[in-house]
Amino acid sequence: MLYAIMCEDVDDSLPLRQAARPAHLSRIQHLVDEGRLLAAGPHPALDTEEPGAAGFTGSLIIADFDSLEAAQAWADSDPYMAAGVFRQVIVKPYKRVLP
């Protein structure tokens, strides 16, 4: 089943993100390689794809997991969590309707 992992950043998270980004992206790539990733990306702090020093306010990952518990465990072990990027992470079942 699909699960949405909705993450909210701490204030001024950009340096933390930059330091942990390679490990975070490597982990996301495993979902891609396994055909389990529907979508993933950050929420820019400004209304632009490249917010520069303003950074990001959070992230969204939608991926296939065996259970809510498995999705939560995956989210809890993300490198961004260990680096202190996220203030809050919410994991919920997601039902794709369109497209």
C-alpha cells in the first residue's frame, strides 16, 4: 500500500539538509530501484523551485510499504531525522486516485 510521509523542517534547516542530503538521496534511490517510489521532494520556503538561502520547510515522500508500521520505521530511520532536519514527521496511508 502507498503511504505519505509528510515532514516539517526545523527553522533554518538548510545547513542540516545539505550535510545529510547525499545519504538521504541514496536511501530514496533504493525506493526508486525497487519500484516503490511514487513521488518525493522538498517544499521550498519561497514560491520558486530554487529558494536559495531561504531553503525548505519540509518534504513529502509517497512510497509503497508493506504496512503503516514499516513506513513509520523507514521514516524514523531517515538520515534527515538523524541530522535534526525534521521537527515533525507524519505518516499516513495514501490512496492514489488520479492520474
